[in-house]
Amino acid sequence: MSKSRALFLLVAILIITITGCTKNNMPNEMPDDFAFLVKFGVGSKNEINTFDQTVTKDLIMDGTVTENIPLTKEELQDIYEKMKKVNVLEPKQLEPKKVRCMQDPHGNDHWKIKLNGETIIFHVSEVYCKPTKDAKELMELRDYIFDIVSKKDQYKMLPEANGGYK
């Protein structure tokens, strides 16, 4: 084997080894540019948007309403810690390998997360009767965030939804 070929092989093995050993870990400290948007529910009409400091509520038959509802630094820090536990930077298995059952109507989550100059986008569908572990974790994260928002006075003053989805 020639020296150049051996060197190429060594470099290739080194690159594969380094790439295989790195994890997509989130920084320990919440980055200054941390922000997210999550749209969820049937038609993804509900939205929590920390880029614009707004929350949109689906009123079903009465459309939607958007209100300025900022999250505090402490709330963002708590959400960031939850995102670290889920490690939103890691690749996710969001669809089951075998689909045995689907449901309708169903919600869809659309996520956009920015941290350290990176933007992560992914979608989670509630169409599957048995979601994957990763999908469940992200739905629980969404529920955690919504729980924070729904306890705020500004959210409680929004109109009630009229109607329902069938």
C-alpha cells in the first residue's frame, strides 16, 4: 500500500471515529440567543412564540386570537433545562416503525428552536395511536410549556374556544 493511500485511510478512520464519538449535546448554560416557537393542536393553530413574545390560541369556530405574553427569564431557563433532558439537538425517531393505528382528528406540533446560532426544526404528529418514546417526550415538553403559559393572567383573559373538532 502506498504512503498516500495509507495516510488517506488513516485520516478517513480518524474522521469517522471523531464524528461517531461526538454527541449533539446542548450547552450547559442557556445561550443568549435561545428562543423557540411551537405550533400545536388540530391544524397547529395554537402557538407559543418566544421570538415575538406572543401566544396564539385556537378559538375553533371563532378563529384565533394572538396576545403578547412574554415568558420570564426563569421560565425560559426551566424550559431550557427540560429541552436539555430531552436533548432536542439529538436526532429523533418521531414516527413508529410499524403503524398499527391512526386517529383523526389529530394534532401536529411544529417546532423551531434557536440556540447558539443554530436553528432546529422538527414536526411531531399525534396521528399515531402509539407514538414513539421521542415523540412522547416532545409532546410532554410542549404540554409543560403550555402549562406555564396557561397559568398566566394574560392567557386566562383570552376568550374561550367555541366549538370542537370531530
